[in-house]
Amino acid sequence: MAQKRDFYDVLEISKNATQDEIKKAYRKLAKKYHPDINKDPGAEDKFKEIQEAYDILSDENKKQLYDQYGHAGVDPQAAGAQGSGFGGFGGFGGFGQDFGGVDLGDIFNSFFGGGATRSSSSRRTGPSKGSDKFMQLRIDFMDSVLGKNTEITINLDTVCPHCHGSGAENPSDVVKCSRCNGTGTVNATQNTPFGSIRTQTTCPECHGSGKTIKHKCSECGGQGFVRKRTKVDVKIPAGIASGQQLRIAGKGERGSNGGPNGDLYIEIIVNPHSVFKRDGRNIHIEVPISFTDAALGCKIDVPTVYGDVELKVPEGIQDSQILRIKGKGFKDIRSSDYGDQYVHIQIKTPSKLSKEEKELYERLRDIEKKGSESIFDKFKKAFRK
């Protein structure tokens, strides 16, 4: 069996990471390797590894055990790992009688910090929120500008309407587990170097719930949930950018033991536009004008994402000079502020001239030669200094 990697390395975080940092790292990696998104070989195994690491490090008790004892502290298959997470020394309350009145629980607590005495079965049997689900949604450029209400269809596990989540055909079919007598745990005896030790493990019959079902629900087969194709309304806010996420509460993976569903995170991917280019909240556009308009100045109707806007081009403007149209960029999704649109002037030289145009340009050149040095002559003169 391959050796497990360090959970902190799996999530690419330091051992001093806070719970917020752990959650942020998990979301980033889960989004990258989720099988619904990443179809590369090995992505599913990587996702499972990430999920396991997060399940441990996001639980303060499990994290404490892992920090103290490594994988052995949280591996239920390790010898006696249930109960304490270390070497089977859980439930020290009964040691006094077996060892002449000496309370080995106190002794081992003094050696091992006393942090591993809580039963893991009590944590597993309580309601637990389901995992978050991730997906991507591609939208058009103008939808990111103006916002949009859309609808997506997802597979969603919901509470069975027939049994209301109990998994039983009738409420009377839910009975106390006969094996554990409703406690959810069973006692076992384990041999150790110190003698026989009584340990407590999750009941294999009811899996810790303390209940069994005589007649399973005819609609969900005892699962307590049904999977169905569900339509979900998604409100895309104006100004959203590629890579930003929307959270839809309660539309993720189902919870366990009556816990709520996780959340659905939708990463937005914005298709590029053929003319407009986004830069933060600002928009850039290249606008061609003629040599004549550049020399004499003009007024032009410039396209913006909100419609045409009249722009005054000053006389003598140079190629690639930038003009600003205030307030015609993207809306800030957290406020009512807007970015600007920047117009990059592109002066286009005509490739073909009519006879009349050619005569006018030749006359203009003659005038320039009589008046002063040409632009090129000034450029050459600078090299002689």
C-alpha cells in the first residue's frame, strides 16, 4: 500500500495555517481537480486525497490528533485507532480495576497530552454538512457587463418526499438497533502489552445511528434521499469577471446523518469580445481615424458597452494617443462605482489615393517644405549633434 502524503503538503499549506486558510486552499484545489471539471487521468484520485486531507484538518479534534500522532492518529484501520486515534489507548476509565487500582488513563494522559480521549464515534454520528460542489459557467462578454439572470440544471440529492429522510416506509419501521441497544457503539476487547483493554467502536449494524429499519422506503430504497435533475436560478451580477465565483447555498453534496447539503460554487468564465478589452474595471478599445482628422481634430461617435458616445478628438493628436471616456467601464460588483473606457487612437494612412487626393497631398508637402524643416529632417539632424 502506498504511503500517504502529509495532509499539509496535500493542501499546499503550512502547519500553522488557520481554518480560513485551510478552507481557502481546499476550495482552490478542489475546484482544480474535481472530476466534473478535470478529466485528466489521476484527477479523481487527487481530488479524493484533497478531500481526505480537508476532512481531517478542518476538524479541530482530528487535526489535533493528526498533529500529535500523524496518520496513525486518524486512521480508523490502525490498531485501536477508534476512540483515541493512538495505539488503541482509548477509554481509560476501566483501567483502575485491571491494574490494581492504578489509573492508567491518568498516566497516558500525562504522556500524551490528554487530547485523544474523545470518542470518534460521537463525532461521526452527528449531523454533518455535505461537501461543496464546484462547476464552471461560460457567459458572453456583454452579460458580464450588464449582468444576467440565467438557469442551470444540476443533479441534486434532496430529502425523500415519501419518508422525509428517515429511509423507512412508515415511522413505526424505525426501531432501536438490537446489536448496540441504540447507543451506536459496541464494546470490544483488545490485547495490548499492558493486558486486555476494552475499546469502543461504531456499531457495524446501524453504522453509529443507533437505529435500524424494518421496512425500507419504497421510493428511495432506505437511502432517505432521492437524486433528481433540478433547475437552479443563477443571478449573475453586472461587472463580474472571469475567475470570480458565485455561491448557491444548499445545492452541493448531500449531508450525512440529517446534515444539510453543502454549497454550490460556480466559477464564471467570460468569453472575450472582438473589440472591447477588459482591464480590471476599465475597458480599452482601438479607434481608427484618418490623417486629416488627426491633424485638424474632429468629433466621432465612439462605441461603448452602453451605446455610442460622442468624443472630441483634439487637433494634432498623435498615433496611439489615449483618450478617456469617464464612467463607461465595468460596474464594481460591490458598489455603484464604474470604471472608464480608454480610446486608443490609431491614425490610418490611406493605401490608395484618388487623383485629386494625391494632388492635395503633394501640394501640402510643398507647403511644408517651404515653411520649415520636415519631421524627418529634424530627426536626422539630431544624429549630427
